[in-house]
Amino acid sequence: MKVRRGDLSGPVLAILVTLILLAIGAVIIAYFTLFAGTAPTPVLVVKDQPIAYKSGNNDAIVDVVVANIGTANVTLKSGTGKTTLYILAPFTDSATLTTAKAIAPGTSTTLQFTFEDAWASFAPYRSASARLVLVDTAGNTVAQFEVSIRIIGGGG
């Protein structure tokens, strides 16, 4: 075999092709991680311990502070079948969010649940276990939390 001047040998050509493929892969990875970024997403957390207290004649109000630590706005839906607080123990009951709440990234808001004519169920206890289901205006379940509610004025 005769090698002419200016020809590339097989191993040199293989190394060049490999380097070019690695460079193309690095550019694709950089695009998706650095330039395209992540999709904006709301991430909700419960801050502090929810509290229950008596309101009016015999209503029980439960206040839950929720913060959005994500990167997108979210509006929680109110009404039947929407954002709901389910009391699981020591008694069972449920209430829905009374008014829709918009939560911007980096902010928090208080969600208020009214259990009508239910203070008699809350009064004998100091705490209750509950499940909080957060649903947005599109009907998507954004988050679910198990919470322990402190009952102010309860326990005898």
C-alpha cells in the first residue's frame, strides 16, 4: 500500500468522527438543560400546622396556610368536588374551599374551610388527622397532603 500525501489514515479518521459526534451530543444536551430550561410548574407546600376554631353558633373553621415554591401561578378551585379537606380521625367529615385562591410563585395564602354546624364534632378533641386535596381550576389535582389539625378550644 502506498500512502499519498494529504490522505487521512483510518485511526485518525475514526478519532475525528468520534470527536464530532461527541461535540454534537454536548450541544444537544446543553440546549435542553441550559437554554430550553424546565417547564414552569407550581409546587405547593403546607406551612405551619393547620388550626381549627369555633365560629358563629356552631360552625368549625379550619385555616391552612399553603405556599407556592414552584415557578408557575396556580389557582385553586372552590366548590363541590374541588379543593377539599377531609377529616379522617378521630371523626370523619369534609369541607370544600369557600373561595377560589390564586397563588403566585414565592407567595403563600390561607385556605379557609367551613364545617357547618360541626363544632360539636371538633370540641372533644385537641387534634385531628386530615387529608388536603388541592385541585386547580382546570380540574387537575395539584397536590395531596396528610395534615394534623390543632383544635383551638377543643379537648374538654
